[in-house]
Amino acid sequence: MKRILLVILFFLLPFGMLTADLADFYSSFTSLSSLPFFSDKNTGLTVFPTLLVPMGGLYEGMGTAYTAVSSDSGFIESNPAGSSLLNYTELTVNHNNWIADTNIEGLVYTTRFNNLGIGIGGKFLYVPFIGYNRWGEEEASGYYSETIATMNISYNFFSSYYFYGLSIGTNIKAAYRHIPEAIYADKSVENQSAAVIMADIGAISRFNLLKFYAARERNFSVGAVVKNLGPTVLDEPLPSIITSGISYSPIRPLLISFDYNYPFSLSLPHNEWEKWNIAVGANAILTDFFSIHAGFSHRGSNPKFTIGSGLILEKINLNINYTLDMTTQLAAIDKFSIEATIPLGDKGRKADSRKVDEYYIAGLESYAKGNLTKAMSFWEEALKIDPQFQPASENLNVVKTAIELQKTMEALNVVE
């Protein structure tokens, strides 16, 4: 019964704001599009809009302010450097009920081998249509679709006990757009379906800054990424963008993030580039199994508010979001997304870390008792498991120096 109540809470809590006053709020919200800050005449000049629509998960839930976070499979859309920093191997399935009958489906698998991370993902958008003639008779039907396939690799350089490292990664993406002949906008072009190869390049580094609580995890992150670098598609440019971001955890349960996005084009003149835009997000862990998150972003004339929650169950993690923007239909279930993630283990990293801690503490206890040789053996065992565990290597050097000094003093005291 408790589990059922938790699931109900999971679905209802983040949407408590969407009650009787929602219509008034939506009316006020839509008026934002008339503000100069939110207007951009260059919106929509690029191809493959699916690249800019999140599949869901925490990436969408934090308003896409995720470049410096990238703490789950959402890295594959936010920052390709994230795969080498994930704790678990993950299999993630996404469903985004976008607008009207338009849906986006996603699948991501990612794993990590120490400092090397790899991932593979797919994203599929489909829009059904029916064509009618002037007498209202059906002439044609089908689907407009866009498919994005992604291969990821990243590596965390210079990682150690004191420095989390600098992770650098890349995505290679293949995109295909299928446009049925019945809806060709330009009948002079024989085939408007198209395919293209593009790339993302990103970096993340994590460290401690203004940290007011005790924990091993770093509380501050910086990230940067260049997305969707590739050639034009039937003379239309890709939605290339440079993003820089920061994330900060002032207290253990709370994470806040900020992204600055700068769209650009290798084929359009500068005066036809989209305006820069921002995204902000927050995630609050209320219990060890439940969290809530929210975010705000805008692009062109479409400001967006997102709210959602996450639930960690025994064998699966769930994440659900609702986004309010200029395309939301309040009379229909639009802009809801749900993500299901199956953690597939950590390749023994947590157990190894626990063992290293045990050896390290045992060494400290032996050292306090004056048994230097035994302390050395414990710390050497810790370093066999984790050669980068610097506290053990530092203490080991101190003990070795002390033993050498002791031998020297004993030699000086020998009477010949």
C-alpha cells in the first residue's frame, strides 16, 4: 500500500501548481511572446528541429540547463563528455508526448570502464498526417519522421583523489528525415527526404567551491559543448549551437544549474543567426528515493517552464515531466514525458571503493598503535585496488621515510 501511495505522490506532487488557476496563468504566460526579449525573427531557419527537442528525463526536467550536470543518460543530448563520469551502466527508454499527435521516442545505453565512457542512443520523431481534397475526401496519409542515431565516447583525463579530472567527449550522429511525396512543399524537388552526419564535442570538470557540507562528491561543475556540427541539408543549415554551463550544490539536497546558449551557422550570414538564449534549472532530493525538479528556458518566441519528479524503485528509476510553452494544448495531454531507466550495475566500482576505505582505515589504526609495517601492508593493498587513492600513497611515503630514519638512527647507535 505504501508503494502505491508513493507512486501516486510521484505523479501528482509536481503538478500541484496546475490547478484551478492554470488557465489564468497560461493566459499571462502566452503574453510573454510579445516581449522584445522573447522575439526572434530568425527562429526556424534550420533543419532537423528534433535535435533541439529533448527526449525527456532530468535533461528536460531542469529546463535543458544540463551541460555541467550530465549525471545520467541525458548526457547524450546535453554534453557528450558525461559518459565517463556516470556511476552506473544504464539502459533508458523515453517517451515524449510532444504536441497534438506528435511523439518522440528515445533509447539510450551507456557504460563506463574506469575513465572511459561509451554510449549509444536513438531518437525518433513521427508526425501523422492525412491529406484531403477540396471535397473533403481523403487522398493520402502517412508519417513525417526524423530519426537521430548517436554514438558516444569520452575519457576523463587527469583524474585523481583530489582532482575529479577533465572529461572530454564526442558524439557522432546520423540523422535521417523522411518526407512523403504527398506533402512536398516544393514539387520541383524530386526527393525532400534527406540524411546527414554531424558531431558534438564537449567537456566537463568538477571540483569543490563554496562547499558547506562534508561529502566526497564535488559540488561545483563547469561544462561546455559545441553541438550539431555538420554540412547543410538540401541548402538548409543544421541547428549548430555553442553552450556553456555551470552547476552548483550549495547544500547536499539541492542542485542549481545555468546554461548560456549561442546559436550559430557555418552557412548563414551572421544577421540570420538566432539570438542567444538561456536556461536555468534546479533539482531537490527530498528523500533517498524521491526528488523534484524544475526549469525555465526560451528559444525564439517560445519561453518554456518545466516541472517534474524522479522516483527510484528497487529495479527501475522513473522520471516524469510537464512542460508549459506556446505549443502546449491545455485541453489535451501534451508536453508530458516519461523516462524509465534500468541501472545495470557499476562494474564493482562501489565495492572496490568500500574495500579501499577499509584498508585505509585499518592502516591508520595500525599506524596509531605504532605497527608501521602492518600499516604499510594495508595501504599497499588499498593502492593495488585504486592506484589513484592519494591519501594511502602519501601516508605510505611518510611511513617509509620514518622507517628509513629509524634504521639510520639505529645504525648510529651501534657501538663498534
